[in-house]
Amino acid sequence: MRKTGSSWVNPAVLRWARKRLGLSPEDVEQISESLRSQLYAPVKAEEILRWERGEEEPDLEHLETLAEIYVCPLGYFFLPHPPQEHLPLSMRGLSPEKEGRLSPLSHRALRQFLELAEWTASLIERSNFEWKVSVEPIDPSSIEDIDILVQRERERLGFHPEVRGEWTDADEAFRWWRRRIESLGIFCFELKLEGGDVRGASVWVNSRYPFILVNRQDIEAATGRIFTLLHEYAHLLTSREGVACDFHDHGTERNPEILANRFAARMLLSHEELKCRLRELGMESYRARWGDKLLDEVRKPFFVSRDVIAIMLQEMGLAPPNFYRVKRMQWERRKIWKKGRGRPTRKEQALRKLGFSLTYLLSEARGSIPPAELADVLGMKVERIDEFFEWLRLELSSKR
């Protein structure tokens, strides 16, 4: 631990970096403990306060830990003043009760998403890589019939009801949808968000490169991630402005969240299919209450989340007008966030986090990326990089 006396770090920047993420010193200590397995040095809350008061100064290993936790370059800590960041963290679509109240986990994940998106766009441009994007946003006010938009996007992505027969479970269904969306030049990332905050986000970087973030620990695991993926895809289709997130259908019919919810539900399931399923189960009439067990029974053959069934029952007049919003709030309060099956390997974690679009780009541009920078993006040691890309090559060839 360094004593003050010579200029090493700026206490004001240390305070700024922590507070901009809404973290308390105790939060930072707890996160640092979780990073031990990645060989980051743990920090204590009382140490952080002494560093921020200028009473002591952290060692380099502690600054590396703080840079990881605060999602910022280590060089920030040596600046004379806190930097003016331009990342658009005012979220279009975020419900009023959540503004300024995101958990530290969600705040960090959203900032990581935006940092990674900007880094990816920079990589494409500095490498002169020709990255083709096959989607263009449309004016949402021009959408008179959402079914026309849904039909067009189903055809673009190659989805029809018979495709479900190719899937053995919801995880396979999610991978299918993710690969189809990524094939359009869209980058899809998975990071851990606090379920009661937001389930995903999307952004166009430089108005040219589209990115989607999906919560890797969704309330309904893979089926929930599918809904999020298509919800955020709808945001990319209808705007190039700002960062879109959240799922609440508050406000008017023109609210982008309502449009995105309806689009995601219709992409996954048609009214006709749902009517047939309800007829088969003898549930064709209006109900003031639809329990989760009933929703699960209805959705069973379709690889869709409860969101989809709730939205469509409301649309079809088989549930109360605010049915989906009420159910969504109930699910969030329960906090029954599900985890995937088994623990993925480090290589699988990297692929799930970055998706096929970015890992393909990394494999093509490896020679122009410093090894330490590449290792940081992949979340692994430099000596593991060659092993990862060999595994990736075999993984991709087995999926063809």
C-alpha cells in the first residue's frame, strides 16, 4: 500500500468512477471477492475510502481490480479531472420508477455492453473490415399493420412453424434465433443483468453497427432470452437513436416497448396457432385470471415464454386489458431467476457472451489486435487464445 507524497492516482477520479455506477465501497469489496478466481487482487471497503480521501494510494494490482469493476481504462485514474464520457446511458424505454435506480450489477453490465459495442465498431473501422449489415430501421409511425412487418421479418429470418420440429429444447431454439439474427450482421451479447431491472438492451453504434444485449440469467431461461432477443431486434428495426431497454407496456399504443412486445410475441406465435392450442385444451373463453400453470400448459409446444402467451391472450380479448403488465410485475417480485443447465466451460462462456458475429470478427482480425487486448475481450489468459480459436473452428464446423 502506497503512502501519499508523490502523484500516483487522482482521488477525485476514484470517487467519480465508483459513484457513476452507483456502487458503494461495500459493493466494490463484494465484487472484488467474486473476481478472485480471475486472479484480481481483492480490495476492502475501508481501503477504498482511504484512497478516495487521498490518505493512501492503491498499488497497481488494486487499480487493475478497480478498472475491471468500474468498467473503465486503468489510465482514467491518473487523469487530472474525471473524463467526460459520451456513452448514452440515458435509456430510451426505461420505466420512470427505474430511472436512477438500476442495481450495480445491471449498471455495470449495461456499461460493459456499450464499451464492448464501441470497441467492436472501432475494431471494424481501424481494420478496414467490410462488415455487412442487412437491416435498415424504418419509421415506426409508418407501421399500420404489425402483421405485415412480422411476415416480412419471419421471411427474412427463415422462420415458419415447421422449424420448431428441428428443436429438441428451448436452448436449441434460442441458439437458432440468435444465429439467424447474427447472420444479418447484428452483434448479440449475453451478460448478467439483475432480473428486476431490465432484461436486455440494444443500440446502433455510429448509426452503422447494430448490437443487442440479452440477460444470460432470465426469469424463464432460454425461452425468456428468445423473447428478449426479438424484442430488442424490434428496437433496432424501428430506431437508430439512443439505447433501448425495458419491457413495460406503460403509456400509449405508440410506446416503443408496446410495439417491441407485440412484435416479439407475433414473431414467435400466431393468433391462429394459439387459438388451436386453446381449443385443444378447452380454454377458448375469457378468464379474469390465468395462473402460471395454465400459461405453461398453453405454451408447452411452442418454445415460447409466458410473456408471449400473456401478451397474446390480452390482444385477443381473453384476458384483462392490463393482464401482461400485472403478470410481469408479479414475476419480477418473485425473483425466481433460472440458470442454464450445468456450468459452461470458459470457452463456452466466451462464445455465449460475445456471440458468433464478434468471435468470427475476432478470428479474422486476430493479427491486428494486441494479444493482451484480445485476452481481455475474451476473458481469458493470453496463452489460452490459440486453444480457444481452435476450439471455435471445430465448434463452428460441427454446426454447419
